[in-house]
Amino acid sequence: MYKATLEGDYKTNNKESKIITQVFKYLEENLEFATDTLPLLFDNENVVTRTKAAAHCLALRIHINKAEKVLEDAANDDKNEIFGFNAQMTLKVWHEQGFLKVY
């Protein structure tokens, strides 16, 4: 998704987004597995991976403090450009609504 976004490849981005939504639906049904695995992605070098994992944690209401920190760090890092803006908007919606919907 990172590369597809930067290259403007919306077809690949949409395809990957569908796969990630399927994974989220699985995690929703297997919350213990989600609780154990999603935090492992918080240190991934790919900003999209980190922020998607953090957003999914917020949507599932698990690891909230750490997920917020991951998103804040991404939002405040100038090298993340559009991905930092996405993290900022995710946090904004989370704070305003008190929940996130993935699909």
C-alpha cells in the first residue's frame, strides 16, 4: 500500500485494502489473537503497516494507549508526508467520535 500510494496505483491500493479488511474481520472474531499479534506490527519499518495496526487496535479497543502513540509519532514525523496526515486524521476521528470503523 505504501508503494502503491506513492505511485498513484489505486488498483493495487484498493486490492490490498480489501485484503486488510478481510484480515480485520478475522481479528474481530478472534480478539485474543488480535491482542497478541497486532502490537508486533507497531515497530515495523513501514509506516502504513504500523498505522494500520494501530488503527485496527483502536477499532477493536485494544492496546489503546500504545496505538495512539504509534499514530501520534507517525503524524508528527515530517518524512511520513501523506501517511502522517492519514495518521493525524485517524486520531482526529478517534478523539471526536470515540470509535473507529474499518468497514
